[in-house]
Amino acid sequence: MPVQDLEKIFQEKIDQEIKIEPRDWMPEAYRKTNIRQISQHAHSEVVGMLPEGNWISRAPSLKRKAILLAKVQDEGGHGLYLYSAAETLGMSRDEMISDLLSGKAKYSSIFNYPALTWADMGAVGWLVDGAAILNQVMLCRTSYGPYARAMVRICKEESFHQRQGFEALLVLSRGTDAQKAMCQESINRWWWPSLMMFGPKDSESTNSDQSMKWKIKRKTNDELRQQFVDMIAEQIKVLGMRLPDDQLKWNEERKHYDFGEINWDEFWNVVKGNGPCNKQRLDARKKAHDDGAWVRAAALAYAAKKINTKNEKAA
Ligand code: FAQ
């Protein structure tokens, strides 16, 4: 069948909300866009374990430690479902990881900021997971079947993450003056980087138009960012804290909050590898990969041994 006809059938399926599955014909650019987005999403989950992992041993109570351990473990699991979803498109996990470690593949800018205080564990849960979940709820309806299905499970866990972050901040916001100050200071540092998670403005977003046509994305970067601002601007009232933006104001006409301009130079600087922790994060991933070499070798040897034993029994 000519490629034009295949493309027409493909787009009709998308328009009719039929999921694209691994064995279906798809344009090469659709495959590549999905591999790019899903693998970068997986990398974000795995690199995202680092700022929080750093606080497991310093959590203020056994309860907080158990919660944080479970959350970080969930993030590792999310990375694994996502690598598996990306593998169905024909790229091996080894290649994806090698692209991450060489700096070729991106991961979310947010994880290049340091987690300096205990309040950051609350702020990461509330703001970072809060931003991630808005984006991921949309992705539960993405057109590529394995990605959409991975997202359903991830979202269930992510909504718990966000609530635990909010609750941790709520406790601090009702605590001593020092705890309140720590809570506010953390929100001040995480607010703007959280807004950057949604990506560049629509007018600067190179992938959005095509990804919207293919229903990989269902909402644009700016739409999701606005939804996030509207949600957080209300939730912060419960905390009795403030967002570090003098221009944040309800706009009755638009029925949305107006907010100040994001520092896009900072965003691109972080995306290009020059954020406060880019080097530290990649070094940590490289070390973990090298330290884990013996585990991969042992798993392969064990799998080979099992196959041999099975063959011997069958013979
Ligand atoms: N950081 O044309 P667009 C989480 C890049 S998961 C770095 O608008 P697109 C869980 C973009 O890749 C968080 N790079 O791109 C958790 C592109 O470059 P490329 C991650 C960014 O793909 C919580 C270029 O800029 N979530 O947090 C960023 O249409 C707590 C132009 O941008 C996902 O990955 C950025 N923020 O839209 C874990 C969700 N933004 O690749 C631990 C899936 C943009 O052409 C603790 N991804 N770039 O070289 C998406 O929805 C999309 O990829 C967007 C970007 C919305 C992120």
C-alpha cells in the first residue's frame, strides 16, 4: 500500500480515538517522537529519585522515612514501566540509558535543582508531583497504547505522592516559626522551576503542533501550566503561605490566575546542561550504572543457566 494511504489510515485511527499498538503501521516520525518523549519521561523518573533519595537517611521520623522510601521506590517503578513502553517501539533499554549517560537524551529540568531542606520533600511532592500529575493525567489518553496504559497506573501512585507532599508542608506550616520559615523558603525556591516543567511557551514549543495532531499530547504546555497555577494558587491558601510572584492575581475576565514571566534564560540554561546539579545528577547515574554492572552480569548468567537446565531436562 502506498505510504500516503497508510498515513491516511493511521490518522483516521487517531481521529477515531483508536489506540496505536506496537505492531501497527506508524509514521517513522510518530515512532521517534514517542521514543523521545517516553524515554525522556523514564529518565526523569529515575533521575528524579536522586533529590529525594538524598533525604531518606535524614527524614525526621520513622513514619516520614517509610513514606519517602516508598515514594522513591514508586518512582523507580515508573521509570521501569516507561522504559518497557518505549522498548515496544524498537529501541533497547541499553541504548536509552546510554543516551541518558552521554547527555544526548534530556530529562526534566526540575531535577537539576538541589533539595536543601526537609521542607523540600514536601515541596517536591506538592509542586513537582503536582505538575507531573497534571501532565500525566492528560497522557492517560495519549494515542500510543502502551504509554497510555503505563500512565494509568503511574497516575494512581502520583496522586498519593502529591497529597503526602502537601500534608508534610501542612504540618510545617502549623509548626514553629522556624518550621514556617523553612516551608516558605522551600516554596520560594521550587515555584518557578515547577512552572518550567511544562516546557517552553507554546510559541517556542517545537514539538507541540505535531504531537497535538497525533494526540500524543492533548493539551499544550501553556494550557497545562495555567491549569497548574490555578490549582496551586488556591491550595496555597490552606497552607497560609504565599507564592513568590507579585503578579499572581485572579483575572475575572479570563477566569484564570494571571502570573509573572518565567525566566526562560534560566530554563534553557538548565535544559542545556548548565543547571545547579546537572553534573552531579549525571555523575550519580553513571556511578549507579557502573556499580550495577555485576548485577546485570549475574542476572544474565542466571538466565542462561536456567535455559540450559530446562534444555537438559527436555533432552
Ligand atoms: N525539561 O517542543 P517542546 C516527574 C525540551 S516526571 C527538560 O514543548 P514536548 C515524576 C523538549 O524535550 C516529569 N527539557 O517538547 C516525579 C524539547 O527538546 P527535544 C517529566 C524540556 O516534548 C516527580 C524542547 O525542550 N514528565 O516529575 C522540558 O512537546 C517527583 C522543546 O519543548 C514528562 O516527561 C523540561 N521541563 O513537550 C519523579 C512527561 N520541557 O526533546 C520524581 C512527558 C521541554 O525536542 C519526583 N513529557 N523540554 O530535544 C511531556 O509531556 C513533554 O515532553 C513535555 C515537553 C511537556 C515535557
